[in-house]
Amino acid sequence: MHGHTFVVTLRLAGEPDDNGMVTDFGPVKSTLRRVIAPLRRRTLVAGRAADVDLSVPARVGFGDYVLPARAVTVLPVANTTTEAIAGHLIDQVLLHAPMPGLRWAELELAEAPDVSATVRRLRG
């Protein structure tokens, strides 16, 4: 196991409304904070990984671990790569933050200044 301190960048593009805005950033930022909150200071486990058994002790690959439930977040992904985590985050933001004029959204997740993954979702 290892950890990262990620930096998230969200980019949005679409049709401006009558006020000239694609979306109000306030609700989007609140949604992004809520989506990220369960991942903060947690051990992230890929719930769809073939080599993960979440019984106690949990088996991840070749290691057995016993972790307090409050320290673990199980994600609906096959692997906890930066790409998979970025995909999960953008899907959750789009699910919970309605943006009617949105054409595409892009989320960049950086684990270091020179290492990041970018995921884009198209709409409409």
C-alpha cells in the first residue's frame, strides 16, 4: 500500500445560458467537495478487483490486512489507479451536479506535479 496527496482540476465546457454562464461554479464546487470527502485520508480499495476479498482479514493481492472500517473507502472500480479514481470522481460530479448546458467535462487528477491522469466525459 502507498498513498498520494492528489490535486483535482475540473474543466467544464458548454452552451452559455441567457446570463452568459455554462454553470454556476458554487454548486459544482460543493458537489466536488462532497464527492472527494469520502476519499480523504482513507485507504482506497478497488471493490471490483478480481484479487480483492473484503472479508476480515482482507486479502489484497498477496497481502492480508485488517483495517478499521472508518479508514477504508471501497470504490466501484477494478483498480485504484489515478485514471480509475479520476473516472469515478467525474462520474459522481456529473451525477450530482446538474448542468443543463454542459457539452463536456474534464477532470484531471494529479498525484505529483509531473504525474496526472485526465478523464473527459461528453454529453448530449
